[in-house]
Amino acid sequence: MSAQIIELNGVPAFAVVPVAEWNALLTRLEEVQDIADAKAARDSETFPAEFADRLLSGESPLRVWRSYRGQTLQTLAGACGVTRQMLSMIEHGKAKPSIDLLGKLADALGCDMGDLHG
């Protein structure tokens, strides 16, 4: 790489490179960033299209998450210290969970509280 160094008060302050080399550097940096992003995404959870379709159709987020995690109303209720009937009411929009319950549900389902807000 050829670069011209420009000094300011005797200290290197700027590097000037030919445009072709600059463009090659940018391309290389984008490739490195793409690789880093792919590695980070590899460790994150992904969801099937059916999961997203159910949420987009307006289905209860609690029901979608519970179903996706393979939990029954009874098992989730037990994990959160509430009744199956209460969770059913929340899933059907007849009741709203308290912040405390919402936190317990999110913990039990491995998601964020905001993911359960419908």
C-alpha cells in the first residue's frame, strides 16, 4: 500500500492513499464486518416462519411463545405461580398480566418482557 503521510506541527496527522487502494480497503473492511456479523448471528436464536406468521396475524404473543417452547398452560402457570385459568384469560385478552407476572412469564419462556406484549 502506498500512502502519503501529512504532518501537522511535526506530528503525523493524515494519510492520503490512492482512491483504488481506499476502495479496496473499504471492501475488505465490509467483508470483515460481514464475517463478524455472521459469527454473532450464529449464536443467536432464530425462529421459524410459522412463529413470525402467528405473531403477525395478531395471535396472542403469550400463546405463540408458550406453544413454541412446548409448554402447556398448566406447566407455565406452575412455573410462574399462577393458575392455568389466569394464563388462559391473558391469552384470550380478558386479563392483563402485572409487571411482576410478565417478568416471570418472560423468564420461563426465555424471551424479553416486550416480546409478550400484544
